[in-house]
Amino acid sequence: MSIAFKAITTRDGKGIFHLFPALCKGCGLCVEKCPVDTIGWAKQLGAFGTPVVEPGHGRPCIACKKCQLVCPDAAIWIEKQAPQERSDRLTSNDRKSR
Amino acid sequence: MAIEAQPQMPRVWRAETKPHKFCPGCGHGIILKALGEAIDALNIQQRAVFGCDIGCSLLAWDFFNLDTIQTHHGRTTPVLVGLKRARPELLAICYMGDGGAYAIGAQHLVSSVSRNDPVTIIVANNTQYAMTGGQMAPTTLPGQKTETSPYGRDVELTGRPMLGPELVATIAPSGAYVARGTVANVVQLKNFIQKGLSNQLKGRGISFIEVLSACPTNWHTNAAETWHFIEKEMSKFFPVGELRTPDGEQRQEVEHRGRQP
């Protein structure tokens, strides 16, 4: 790929959410398709001067990649986060205390 | 230096022309992403020729790293049939809207289907003529408001929505692949397009895939209403699924022969 796009990377739940503001047109199709409603509107502006999307608005991301699938502009890329890297992961001590 | 994250576009997409020219939320982007992934999966980038029609579909003229031609009013099909006859080793992909394929270009579609030309036709059905501002098309749903039907489509006066794949499935000779997909189910859509392309690769006959697409700009809908219209309203009149598969025909023939004494 000769052209490079800059990503906004957010870690949320099980996923690493890469969003490319130069591609996102703010259509909101991903917001409606998200099964855990984690995607919402961000402060940054996208390709058409409309708000881009970001995770962290509902329950944590489950990395189902539905938003990546329905995005007409390929502006979203979801990577699965390794369990040891997750900030919300319970340690063995947490489990014992419950 | 670590490699920075880059968009997961299909390899056949032309990244320099992105973001593409379609409106926010347009179904064309989703269909062309599924088409790009199907081309990547079959590894036919060097052999495929992409033809787009007049209407919003012409905005795909610089979408792919493929040889591309743009024609008018449904003539994408005869132009690419000519190409296929001259160079049978190439793969012809005709990409049209419902206006080009069903309204003014229906003659080309019907002739091509009755000849069973080995090309792949993909039609985006968004229930109106989107590029000219959302006028009523043959596929407009009963009661749907458009620029030229401000009180809703009157079925007494203007008829019922045209069912393209059903028409093609009725008149196509054996070896045809006919299906209807939707942008609400991208995995299934990619599967249909891939089957349509491999039908052409095997040289069995025509492949026709209609896709229920979205036009939020002319429907005047937000994202939630757009999904509701595609998944609930459109699927009432346009059932999604495969109508004709060459494998199914063969299976039926074998079963039929097996039953004979």
C-alpha cells in the first residue's frame, strides 16, 4: 500500500479499536450494529467534517468485528487483545476474593 | 520502527482513491468491499475486468486496481459480453444499479440471460434512482415516498416492485447462478458473490446477484432507520437467498434419474 492512513487506537474490553479518521465519514452504521453498544460519537472529526466513532460508551468490546464488517469505508480495524494485556482482566486474587 | 496500523482493505482496492466517492452510509461501499474480498479469495485480480453502469455505480470507476470500463443505462452487460467473447480467459464483472439493470437496461439483461452469457452481474437495489435525487424506480416499495411519488407509490397506478432475480431465475437456461443478498448480512453476500464468480470461472453460464443496498441520503434516514428499512421493510418484498444454483440442479437431476426404474 503506497498510501498511509493515521489511526486512533483505543483499547477497550477484548479488542484493540483502530479508527482511521481520514476514512470515517460518520455514517453511524457501526454504532447501530454493535451488540454491546460500546461504539459512540467522538470529539474528533472525520473525512467529511462529521464526528468519528470511538469505543467505550457501553459495555466493554467483545471483539466480534461486526463494525469492521459493515463499515463501507474500511475505517475500522479490530484486533483481538491478548488476555494478559487486558486492563479489566481479573487476577487470580480477585477471583478468590469473590 | 514498528509498522503502524493500516486499514484492512481488500488487496484489490485502490487505496489512493479512498475515502471513496459514495455518500456516508452508502451500501455500494459494503457491496464493493464484499466483491473485493471475493476477488482476493479467488485470486483473480490479474484476469478480472470491472464494468460499471451509469448512476451512483459509476462512482466506482476508480475503486479497484482492475481494468475498468463505464457504460450507459444497462449496456455494461452487452459491452462485457463482447469482451468475454473476444477474450474468454478474462473474467467480466458487471456492476449496476437497479435503474440501469431493470428500468432502461432490462432489454440487455433479458437478452443476455436468455443467451446464458458467462458473465457475473451484480445489481445494487436501493429502491430508487439515487444519483438524480431519489426518483421512483421499478423497485420502489408500495407506499414508499420518493421525489416523484410524494404521497407514496400507488400500486394501482404504477405497479408493484420488480423482482429481478425471480425474473432471471425463470428465464435462465441451466447452469445459471441466481441469488439475492443484502448488505445487512455481509458474510452471506460475500459467499454469494464468490459463488457467482466461480460459476463464471467454471464457464457454466450467467451469474446474477442482486444486493439490497442502502441510500440514507435519499431515504432521509439515520443509521437506525436505514438498518430497519433494509432488514424489515425491503426483505418483506425481496426475499434473500439463492434462487438458482448449478450444483442444486445437478443434484436434482441425479435424484430424478435415481428414482426412475
